[in-house]
Amino acid sequence: MKRYIDIVFDKIPGPDSAKFIEVEDSDGKSFRAGKWVDLPNGAALRIPDYRYLLEVLQEISKGEGRYSMNQLEHASNTIEDMKALARKAVIEANYENECTCHILEPCDHCCEMHNWTKDK
């Protein structure tokens, strides 16, 4: 089954306008998909651009990292580089500036925000 997101209105938008109801996942569960922002001509629900996340996932799927003749060092570099790409994508997609430490290991920003050390 493909996963999708529905932005639900009370009717199809048209000249009479439509009322926004909620954002739902493919299981019909409501969730916060972005952040409401004021625009000069109204308001918008600003949702992270999934195309950037797809680019990052494609890059991670290559399994590439900084090259080293030492196989263990090369593997470690690759893992660290893939984690860095994932961390950047999570932070980029997080409009609310919420802590992302529950998704990935703590970054410098979250360590400073929570007064943690990197070995948390």
C-alpha cells in the first residue's frame, strides 16, 4: 500500500471557497504536517518539500562516504556521512524548530538547547 497525505476540505475548492478541515495520513489519522504562516494575500499551511527528502534518501541509498583504504575507517566514514545527510534533512523538514533528538542522535544544536553532552 502506498502512503499518502490528504489535505481535507469540506468541499472541492472553487469560487465559493472551501473550508480547511485537517491533514490526514493514509490511515485517516490527523497530524500536524507543517506550520501556518501569514502571507500578504492570506495564510498558508507551509509543508516541508518532500522532493528534498527524496534527494537525500537517494543519496543515502548510494552508501557512499569519504574514501579510505582502511575498510573499517571507510565503513565508519560512510555511516557518519549518511547520518549527517539524514540529520540535515530532518532539521530542514522541521519548521517548528522542535527537538529532533528523538529521531537521530543529539546534534550540537540540540545538545546546547538541552544542556546535554554529546555522549548522552
